[in-house]
Amino acid sequence: MRAADRERAIVDEAIRFFAEHGFEGQTRELAKRMGITHSAIYRHFPSKEALIERVYQEVYLSRWSPDWGPMIRDRTLPLEARLTRFYLDYVERVFEYNWVRIFVFSGMKSFGITGRYLDIVRREIIEPAAAELRHDLKLPDAKSHPLSERETELFWGLHGRIFYLAIRKFIYETPIPPDLDAIVRDAVQTFMDGAKMTMPKLLVSG
């Protein structure tokens, strides 16, 4: 097998392996599972951390759409429509066994994958969405009045509500509704109805 093909095979199997066993899983067991020597892995990846970093690149960064940030900021559409489009696409891309399980295992093992990914979500989705809601409600912009933690927590709540469906399916292994599109639309609509009333109060209360 060519070196590039062997590296590709190691990465693909590592994704499945870590999704099943978490980061407690040893590279020696990964090698055994693949039918290769332990040293073969380290010819391509100098450490377990390097292999995990490659998994992060493959599983998370490759699934992040560069269109999502601009989508949230696109004022040609109502904010509710933008959030709905984003979450419909997000569910389509990330509600996947390997993605969800590695995300959860990473959070427990502190390899940094979860925190780094959530930084992207905060920067590209959560904070821009909060700023866009202010614009919709004709409230002071975030430059003159910085976003408060309570404001951004509103949007983290929406994000968590939708992602919890994936947790139920791939972590708890319990049934979730087959029509996720309807669930996403309901979640966004309910959120927007409440946020429009709550956001002005948060700004007044500081």
C-alpha cells in the first residue's frame, strides 16, 4: 500500500475507533484492529495527539460550511429564515455517528476539540445572530453596546436544544422524530417569538 493510501486508511479507521471507544482507546489497539504494526501508525503520525488533531481536521473542519457565517449576516432575509436555513443545513451535516460521539468524548477527555469547535460556533453563529436580532429589533448595535452574556446564552440555548436531538440519538440511543425539518422549524420559530420579547429587557437590565 502506498504511503498516502496507508495514511488515509489510518485516519478513516481512527475516526471509527475513537467514535466507538473514545480517546481512552489506545493506538496499539487501533493498529491491531487494522492488522498493522503499532510502529506503522507512528510512521505517519508522531504521536496520538497528532492523530487526534488530524481527526479534528477531518471530522469537524471539513464539515463546517464557509457559507454559514455569511448566511447569518445576510439581511436580505428575515433572521428567522436565516436561522432556519442554517440549522436545517447544520443538522444535515453534523447529525452523524462519528461526529457526535467524538465531540462528546473530546469534551470529557479535554483534548480541546470541543472547545475549539465551539469557539467557531460562537464566533460565526452565536454572536452574529445576537447582533442581528438587535438590528431586527432596532436596538443599539453591538459596537456601541457590547453583547451581554445573557444575550448570547439565549442563542446557545437554541443551539443546544437542536443539538440535543443528536445526543439522544447517538449517545443515549433513544428514538428521535423522523422529520427533523419540522422540529428545527418549530424550535427556531418558538425561540424567535420568545427572544423578541426578552432581548429588549436584557438590554435595559444591562
